[in-house]
Amino acid sequence: MKPMDMPQVLYDAISLKGGLDQISPTLSLKPGVVRRAANFEASVTGGYTRVGGYERYDGQAAPSAATYVILGVTLSAAVSLGLVINGQTSGATATIIATPTDYLVVTARTGTFVVGENIRDGVSVLGVCTSAANSPANSQQSAVYSALAANHYRALIDPVPGEGPVRGVIYFGGTVYAFRNAVGGLSCVLHKSSASGWQTVTLFKEVAFTAGGTATPIEGQILTQGGVTAAIHRVVKRSGAWSGSAAGTMVIATPGGGNFAAGAATVSTSGATLTLSGIQTQIALSPSGRYELIVENFGSGAKIYGCDGVNTAFEFDGTVYAPIHTGMTTDTPDHIVAFKKHLMLAFDASHQISGIGDPFGWTVVLGASEISAGESITNYTLISGSQAGGALLIQTRNNTLILYGSSSLDWNLVNYNNGVGALPYMSANLSGAYTLDDRGVIGLNATLAYGNFEQSSLTANIRPFIVANRPYATACIVNREKSQFRLFFSNGAGLYCTIVNDKFIGAMPVYFPDPVFCTWEGEETGGNEISLFGSNGGYVHRLDSGTSFDGTAINAYITLNYNSIKSPRLLKRYRKASAEVTGSTFATLDIRYSLGYGSADIATQLAATYSANYATATWDSGYSWDGGVVWDGRALFPSEIELQGTAENIAITFANFTDYTAPFTINSLIVHYTPRRGIR
């Protein structure tokens, strides 16, 4: 007998790439493009990666660095979560974070528990230790316990003291500094991180002087006027010379012996003489500014420079906060940048430039100058220029200008593109300038080809997202390791745009429970990249750290475009699928699918949950192919996804909703199907 012909099973391999597309017709898109997404990002190596978490920061131990220990215990009394226990013999202590049967999971351990000793709550015996270092049953259990340990340390970290959002944040010299309004909202306060949490930075006093001469005052010396004395913390010469015409200010400690007054004064050791303009004043910060902060070295070591739109600009070295007085009637610049050894400030439409190498010099004699941008400046961005050096991108809401030159002798401000600008605080350099304009995310190079038309936007295919969130734009940042330009909005939304060598890979939305107010990106002392944001709730958070959004589970999902396998009018019986997923620890994926454009005539398919363990890829990291070296950490997961049903196309959704899963990447998908008849 002739054997019966079996239906042929075919395989369709799909590379997951392209990012989110909300508006293009289904049949014009590749099947690896995403139609709906949250908290995934387009990976530089292809595929879609569940975004990393973020966690609060104040200088204490990071939640993501927390560890746990499993103690075997025979209990004789009740215990509770959060209880601090101790070993009667060893003196070891720890905090309980989970209480499964026959053992305790603890964190914040000091010392080592020993088998056979009594476990106490400080006084009363709770049980006996039967084993001191057990292993978790599986990697999921390990991930859960790590998250519980992180929660313990997270609860110890406080917001920046005060009220309202964090108004500025920066990492400098191993310390994070943050600005926040004081309780009551009458002033703003500068704080710094420490091993014990946030500490208030003391702002000193300021006194003005003229007729400085004889010698140059030196910081650390003593300013004297009769019986009144004060230590000098910073000498700021704004004009003249130390031959009798120097004028400026000094930042000083609280005077002893009374207050200074207008009149002659001297400086110890150097013998400098000067004339004080009047009584010293307390340096204080008006509230509710939006701080823009940079680090620059003008020849005397790197320092922080900043402005906020309601106070004078300033210099800060980690100890001394020195106001920068430009002489403007309303001396409250909005934006700041350092370029060609000049400090530059934006006062509405006025672009003002300090003397070269002198951030306190704002007179023409010292080389200061002013250029009009035509309308209110919204952003400064350093970019590549000619072979002679870089250039400065100056943007307004509606126009883009570029400043060339290196001093007041050759500054040249040219119009680059009328009609294309940037929203405030929404421009950064990632191998090129990228900004959020009214049209969407704009690459500087793209405007040369497309001008001020919609096509110049890298995010034209997610126009609905841009329109809905554009009014809430607050901040942007770059992640150089992932080659991303990231935008944030006050409603909690964000957008991660992956751009590799000026090639747009894709944009994916994120949704944070803690809306971003301000950001800062740079390098830690050891060279690692660090990205920080200040939230509306008053916390400083570190991005790309931990497995949750500061303790909140990450709700992540992607729904792929409907895939007709190049046959939109041919029915297919879907059988199975295989997804290639890579990661470093345990992960779970909820997978569901929709057939025939979600037709009500096709039965709804139930979701299935798959889980897998991963090994970190360390190929070529050892001297031999054995001995425990993992040469290929990639895992094909899940090996089989069960599909059933017949339709002309299929859209698959991947989802993950946990607070303990580390980032993982979905690289590709292979769909198993059997062709059926055409649609009649």
C-alpha cells in the first residue's frame, strides 16, 4: 500500500529587530518589528533586551550588592520577617528575610553562625542552628532571595532631605551631590552622599572687595579687619589686577569677633591689602530651580560648574560653593557649557562667554563676549567640528545654530537649520548630536538630508507616542555602553533609542513608577559608566542597576508584528515555535499569541510560562576547553513553544513581570507551520 502523504512542516526564522512601529501598515513591516512594547530595548547586537532596573542611592550599600545566607534552624519559637537574630556562641547577627520550613533566609549578616548554637532574638532562644551555609534549591529561588535581600538594604536608603523633586544631581570625585528644596519650599539645599546617607553641604559666606593690591590673597589665609577675622576659602577676582585695581569677592568662613564692614582690610601672610564693600552675606540658594551641571578643569583642577535659572551660576569643588557673578541685571542663567576653555551661559536668547580659562571673568578686558541666538536658548551640545577642533551646538525651540572658533577674536555663530530645534534639556551627544524636537527624535546629520520635514525624525514611526508624551519632556541622557539616547517624561514614560555608528537600530518605550526630573551621566572613579536621575519623589536613582524599578516589579512585554510568512492570503496551521533567549541568571517568560489579526472567530489562546537558567558567556576566557570554563553561555530557550490553530498570520507576545529577573535578550524566533489552503 502506498504510504499516506503527511503534511509538510515548514520553518520560518525571524530576526527580532527594528524596534517599535505604531503606524506603518502591517504587510509593509518585517515580522521582527514590534507593535506594542514596554520596558524592552533594542539591543546593539540584535534582538530585544528586557531593560535593566534602577535603584535608589545615597552612598550606603547598593541594594543590588546585597547577599543572603540560608541557615538550617530547628525552631522552638515563632519568628517574623525583619527580625534581627544572633548566635549565642558565635555572636553573629543577621536579619530574617524569608522563613521557609526548616530554615531561615537572612541578610545583613555579621560574623559566622556555627552549627549547634542557639539562635536568639537578642535575649530569648528561638531555636538551634543545624547548618550554617545551605544552597538554594534552584536558580529561581536564588533570584527571589537576592531580591528580598535587596529590599532590606533598599529600605535603609532615604530620599534627599526636603520636598519636591530632586532639582539637580551629579557624580564628582566619588561622591554624588544633589539639590532639593528645603521643607517649606523657601530655599534650596545642596546635599552629598556618604556611607551613612545624605549630608548637608555647608555654604559659607561671601564678601565683596575693591582696590586689591600689594600681593595676591591666598586661600586658607586669614582676612582681617580690626578685631574681625575669617578664614578665606575662595578668592574670586572679577576684574583689575593685584596691583591696586583688583575687584571681586571672597568666600569666607563665619567671621570671629563680629562682622566685616566697608573699609580697609588685610590678608595674613601674603600681606595683601584691599577695601571691603560692606558686611559679609550668607550664600543661600533660592528654591525651585532646574540645575544643569558640568565638570570642567580651567587649570586649577576639575570642579563642578552649574546654573539653575533662579540663582547665579556657581563653581563647587566638593567643599566650597562659589557664586559666579556675571554683572547681568538678572543674573540667573538657564543653561551652561564649557567650550574651548571658556565657561558659557545662556540668559534667555543671550549667549554669554567668559574670559578664556577664567570662569569668573565676565568683562571685555578679560576676553568675555556676548552673542545673540535670536530666541531663548534651550540646549548646549558639544559636537565634532572641523579638523581644527570641535564646535558647539546651540539650540532654541525652533532653530539650530553652531558656534565655531576658540576666542573672542574668531567666534563665528552660523545658522545650521531653521525650523529644527530642541525642547529644553533634551539634547545630547552620542557619536553625534541627537535631540527631541517637536517632530520627534532628530539626528543632526539627518537634518542635512531631510531639512525640517517629518522624515528627518528618527521616530516618525512612533509619532503617536511622541505626540502623547512630548508635552511632558523633562530630561535626556546617553548610555554609551548600550549606544542609546534616552528621553524621559514627567508622566513616567521614557524612550530608549539605540543608535550604532549613526545607524538607527530602533526605539522602545519604558515606563517608570518614579518620574524622572533631572539626569546625569559620566564615569565613576574606576572608569565604569554611571547614570543617575533625580525623581519627582525626591530620590536619587542609579539606572541600569538591580532587577526591579526600585523594588517595583518590571512589567515588560513585546508583541511582534503579525507575520504572514510572505503569504498573506494563505492559511497556515501553526504547530510550534522556538525562541533563542540569552541571559546571565534565571528568567521567566510568559508567551501568548494571536491568530488572524486577533479574529474573534479564532479561539483565544492561553498564555504559557517558560523558565530557564543561564550561564554567563565567557568564551575564550580560559586556557583549556574543560576544567569548568563556560565557553558559550547562550541557551536556546524555550526549546519548544506549543502553538495551535489555523490562520493567515500570527503575532507572538513575550512578557515578564517580576522584581527578581535580570535583563535577558530575545534574539530570534523560529515558527513551525504547515501550509493549508488559500483564503476564499
